[in-house]
Amino acid sequence: MSDDNLPVKKMSIIVSRGSLDGIYPALIMANGARMEGIEASLFFTFFGLNALAKNTMDHLKVATVGNPALNMAMPMLGMPMTLPFPTVMGALPGVSAFATHLMNKEMEKLDIPPVREFLELISDSGGKIYACKLAMDMFKLKKEDLWERLDGVLTVGDFYQESAGAGTHILFT
């Protein structure tokens, strides 16, 4: 049997984007894995560390500048999804805050928890949450700057070891 035919036993998810719309896909995928009985590890690197930093994790924003997929949010305003969101509008003061408010409001309607609570759910269900040592060094972060329930700070090599094994899939978000 080839590795492609093995059941998924573990998901290792690399989180590199630090915007609200960059963090949630990884949280949803990790939570979904845990709900299916699949092991899940999240490895936050570069700007993804925003989701773990105590000072930023509760204040993540939607990226409105240079986000060509923002047309997906147009139905939240009662407009067709085919209507493009002009990138230049994303640079106007208050637009990112408004887009973040809309996104948070819609997620609340769907009972999607805030980032901190989502991390707690994943951790409580046995998911592992790691920070990237190199990114922490680069951004001058210390472990005490991060969410207190962090499972550890790993090097890339440590993360590869954590992710090793048959039935493991690595997902980069």
C-alpha cells in the first residue's frame, strides 16, 4: 500500500499569515481534524505569531489592501460577489476596521469562536500549538510574550520531527 492510500492520522498545519482571514483557516482545519479524531499540530511562524502574541491575538484585522479575494465579502454588504472590491478602498482609514467588524459579526452568527477561545478548544481537545523559534528571534519575542498554553517553541527541524510518520499530512496556510 502506498502512503497516498493510508488514512490521515495527523495534520501538521503551518500558519504564516497574521491577519484574521489568514489565521482562521488553520484554526478551522485543526479543529476539524480533532473532531474527526485526527491528531493536529499548529506551527505558527512569521506573521502567524500574531495569533499567539498576547498583545495582538484579540485584535487581529482583515487584510483589505492587496487582497484580491475580498469580493467574497461583498454579499455581507448585500452586493453581488461578482462585484470586485477596489484595492485602493482598502487603504482608506476605517475600511480595515469595518471589514474586520463585518467578519467578526458573521463568524459570531455562525458560532465561530474568537481566536483565543478557538486556540483553547484545540488545545483542550489534544491539539498541539507551537511557535517557530526563528520567527520569535527575528521579531524579538520571548515565550512569555505568547499565549500561556503554548505547547512549545520549536525549530523547523523540531517541527519536522513532530510531523514525521505515516499518515501525516502537512498543510501550509
